[in-house]
Amino acid sequence: MNRGFLLVQMRLFAVLVIIVVATFGQMTKLHAVDIAKEKGSKLLHDAIEAHGGLKKFQSYGTFTYHTDGLPYSAAAPLHFDQTTDLVARRHRMEGTSAKGSFVSGSNDTQGWTTSSEILGIPPRWVNHGNSYFVLMPFIFADPGITVRHVGDREYGGQVFDAVAVSYNKGVGDTAEDDYILYLDKETKCLRLIDFSVTYGPMRGDTAIEDLPRRSLEFKKWVDVDGLMVPEILHYAPWEQTSTGGKRKDAGVQYMISNIDFKRERPSPSLFEAPQGAEIEGEDF
């Protein structure tokens, strides 16, 4: 056999081996990703069921509650009553801060407040964000969300199932948000979230990868109309570790009360900015 021909054949064989190995490696990685997504979806489903189930949650149109001591504001603490349209995800808050009284809301296009100084935080974020936290884990069943199991995470001497949540491009106001959910292995309930705030007016010029991590611990749950809703929450800066994470300082605890769900939806006019209100992005 011609020696040159043999060398060509050997080189072709070597190339084929490299292609096969690379393809197999890629397929193995894709398979691992699929497994992580499948397990993440199962864990999230079980968590939602443990909190009352998606079917029951979606049967309601209005969610009302009172918040005492919300810490996410330059004028903290905030104390307010909030009404949420669970279908359209519109919100309205009426309450006080350390600087006075305010009314605030958000609809499909606007965030507004009667006083940005008294509220002390972008109204669209605090209106959406506060209800978003209180309605976890149900809101993670929304379209445009990707979940995957990321192994175990340890917090406070307990080991939890950890599920990472991310968003498809263009979903909501903060598609670059990400959460790590700490789910109790026995009860399946949500215990804590590890997250960062990517909302533009709050993030400023900070790169996503440089944003500080935060935590919200769900200290106590209460059954309201068949759904588990947080009654005591604990917010703190967060430090990720090789095994999970820990609070960077003592943080702040705040309360949720007067919780109620109704079948009917609130009037859309409730969420419209009143005359003289300050509009986020226009007046401040």
C-alpha cells in the first residue's frame, strides 16, 4: 500500500476521532443541562404545590395586603396598604415613609407617585417588586422564565435544594434579574432567595456582574384562602460561598398582614396616575 495514502487515511481517522469525541462531549453537556432544567422544573412545581397550587392561585383576581417596615428605600421604613391586579399585574400603594404620606402605583406603562422624595425609591420597582416577593413562588410559573437545578445550597446549618431562575430577553422590566431559590427538602416550601437588583434606575452604571447580592428569607408563612403567603420576611445583603451563602450583616425584618384574595379583579382606574402625580422617567 502507498505510504502517502496510508498517512492520509490515518490523519482522516484522527480527525474523525476528534470530531466524535467533541460531539460526544457536547451532547453530554447538553444532556446535563436538560437534566438540570427538568429537575429544576420538578422542584419548582413541587414548591408551588406545597404553597397551595397554581390552579388556586390563578383563580384569584385581586390581592390586597399591608406591609410594615419595608426597608428598600432612602425614606425607609415604608408602611402601606397595597392592591394588586393579579392578572394584569398592576399595583397601587397608599401609606407613609419616614418623610410623610404617599400614594404610588404602576400600570402597564408607568410608575408614579404623589411624591418621589417621600417614597424614596422608584415607584415602578417598589410596586412590582414588593408584590413579586410576597407572591413567590407562584410568579415563577409566568411565561418567559427558565429554571434549572443547581445542586444543594447550605444556609443556617440546613441543606436546601437550589433552583436558579433566569428570564428570556425582553421579559418584564428586568430581564437580567436572576434568583437562586432555597427550597426545603422536606416541606418543599421556599425558605430564601439569593438575588440582585438589575432595574435600571436603581442599578445606575454598575455592571450586572458587579451588582451586590441580596437575600430575602421567608421566616413565617400563613395560610390565606388556601395559599401560603409570607407573614414575616428578613432582608439582608448576601455573600455567596462555596457551599451556599450567608448574610453579610444583621439585615432588617418586616411584616405582611391583612392579607386577602378576591376572585374579581379591581377596576383599572385604580392604577392610573392622579392629576399632579410625578411620573417615573418624566418628572424624576
